[in-house]
Amino acid sequence: MTQQISVAIVHYHLRLGGVRRVIDHAVSGLRETGCKLAVISGEKPAEPLPTDVPVKVVPELSYSSSASQSDIEELEEGLLDAATSALNGLPDLWHFHNHSLGKNPAVPPVVRLLADAGHRLLLQTHDFAEDARPGNYRLLLEELADGDRSRLGEIIYPTADHIHYATLNTRDRDYLAEAGVPPSRCSCLSNPVTLDTGPQERPAPPAEEGLYVYPARAIRRKNVGEVLLWAALAEGDEVFAITKAPQNLDARPVYERWLEFAQSLDLPVRFGTGENTDASFGDILKQASAVLSTSVAEGFGMCFLEPWLAHRPLVGRNLPSITRDFREYGLDLSHLYTRVDVPLKWIGRSRLRTRLEERLQQYRSHYGAETSDDDVERAWNSMVREEKVDFGRLDEPLQEEVVRRVDRDVEATAHVEPDNPGNPSRASSNLKNNRRVVQENFNPRVYGRRLLELYRRIADSGQSKVDHMEAETLLEKFLSPDRFSLLRTGRP
């Protein structure tokens, strides 16, 4: 009989959605495995966890911008006391979520202290401060390393035989490996995928013919302008629905500008259709004849998996660096496009080049990185090909110009060219296969089994002197000019 493993799962909060959803699936999936679990949060749960796993609140763990010596000491003491109380002793391993994101700069030093003391650690990174979160990165840099990037890695990214990393995709796992994390100590741990269908006694509403639902919160990286582009190109009675507005007040002006712009052109777009409704998420998807995604950046890529569980085809933009993991399981997304090219002359070569150079330099400077002529050239070549530019790499004002042109000039529509002219009927032919792939490979039971295997590996691991990976190498991976989009800068 396998010895029982005790685990302390640690996160800043237990608010609904995001990481909380992953934690819920973890404790549910591990319920029958013999693991002894405790969850430690900086706040009381918004709702109870799905099992009777004990939850301990350590206020010093919640979001903060301070990492004084007393902050670090109090957080370390709080975590040790909470885990010991909940588990009747220290855990066999600690499972931290997003320890290096910069939501509380006292967390990485505590993780390093635990590592130095020989505690076994699973550090699961859902998001990175290095990936379009310059404010988070600067907070870590200033609070922990006095602005010295070369010192940051030894504080926030420890490595040792008793430390294991988990990422949501193989792209991020490869980035960590190139930065110095041994491949044997880093795993890809895909999120579980389920679909909220609401009360079983309530039948799902019928699909609305010609309705394309984009189940997203309309922040900048979701590329709302591309939805409006397709609306401007729509024929017949096609309608496009975006389910949610941004929660962040700083993101609201961009969203409201799109809403007003769509109204000014009388485009067939509905905003906020998933708000102020008692319909479940599954019901919202099932109302669509097809689900749409135009996102230019994702961490895991839930949007590529959920529609199939609702028996709805997915159409829109592919993100190959994210979906390559899904393809390996057999998910067929060959009908999606990776670019939507429009004539460069619509924007103006010199104008776009100047804007790109300015924004790229500005963006990289937020991370303390310089920008070379070669960086600008690489970014340009990834955006522009054969006198055409990818619409999804433009910022909102430039996207507006394109949409306005297409809306008023029928002849212009012929010059909007996705690199893969897929359609819902092609996507529908993949529905049965893709639904099976998602059900078999991304269900909570499979997730629980994978997590248990990972816990056992870490619990059985040896211990070694703590080193660190090269944080600057990781930063350069995320700052690669080939990935740059004007939609991911600090302003439109």
C-alpha cells in the first residue's frame, strides 16, 4: 500500500474562476487517492470547496506590494503554522500556484526559504510576470533585487532535486528548460476541462442560426477588433456575441470604445450577452451555431477545448504554440487560421514601422531591456509578409480603420485574407472526434491521476543544494520580438 502523502496547496485567494477552479478540480480528483490535503489562502473562500478539505487563511498571503523583512517572516510563520495545524504536522510537499507572478512579492522569498530548508515543492506557474505583465515584473525587481535583473532569478526561481515546476503548456515548459530547469524537474500539467450546464432539469435553449458566440471577457488580448471585422464582412443574418465586459476598470475605456464603434457602423455585434443572465456557461455556448475565438494570447487555451463539450464547433484564430499540445492528443483544429492579412498600404508602411519601433522599444523598456535594430526587424517580419500585415497584430485605432474601410467598400472585402479559409461546416465534421479527445484526455479524473503521479515523484525525490535558473533567459523568451503584438502593449 502506497504511503499517504500530505500536501499543502497554497494560493493568494480562493475567488471563483481561474486558479480557484483548478484547485477545486485538484481536491475533487484527489479525494479517493489517500492524499491528505489542506488549502492555504490569503482570503476566506468566496464559496466552500467541493470537498471537506480544511482551508486555512493566512492574511499575509493575500495580494500585496510589499516584501519587507517582517512581511517575509510573518508570511513564512503563517504558512508553517497553518499547514501544521491543518495536517497535524508539516506537509510532505508544498504546492504553490503562481508563486512568481508578482501578486505578493513576499511569496518568492518564502518559497526560497522553504527550499533552502529542504521542503519539497511543486511550483505551478499558470501565468508569468515576464509575459506582458511589466507592472508585476517591476514590483518583483524593485522589492526583491533592488532593480538588478541578474539577482532576481536566485530569489524567485530556485532549482534543486526537491523542487519541481509545472506549466500549463509545453511552450512554457520549454522556456523554463532553456533557462536552466532540468527537464526531469519540470512537467506540463494541463488544466482539467468541464462544462457548467446548470440545473439538469432545465433544457438548454435551442441554437440560434447564424449566431457566433465569443465566450470571453473583452480585454485587449482577446482581439475584439477582429470580431468586428468578421461582423463587417458578414453576409445574411449572421450575428456575433461577446459575452463579458472587462472587470478591470483600466480596461473599460477600450471596451466601451469598441461598443460605440460597433454601434456607429450598425454592425451585427452584441456585447455582454453572458452578463445579467441565469443561463449557465454551457447554455450560452449551446445557443450558438458556432463558437468563435480571435484571441492573440492564451496561457492554457480553454477556449480551444470547451466548445466541443457543448456540441458546438469552434471557428476563428489558432495559436499554434498553445494548441500543439492539444494536437498531440488528436484534437483537429486544422480549420482555424493563424493570420488575417490585410494590405499594408491600407495602414502605410512608414506609419506602421514607426509605431512598431516606438511601441516595441517602450514595451521592452518596461522590463529594463534594450531594443536593437534586429529586434525591430524580427518583429516587423513576423507581422508583415508580402506587403500584407496580420490584422491581429495591429492596435485598436488601426483595426478601426480597417473595419471602417471594409464596412463602406464592398470591393475591399476581397483583400481580407485569412491564411486558412476554414468554415463552420468543416469544423462540424470534427465535432465528434474533438469532443471525444477532450472528454478522454482533459477530464478531472485524468487530471487527478496526473497530479497524484507528480506528487509521488516529488515526495520520493532526493534533496540537493538549492541553485536557481537564469531569469534573464526566461525574460528574453517572453520578450521575443517574434511574439510582439501591438495589442499587448500598455496602451492602444
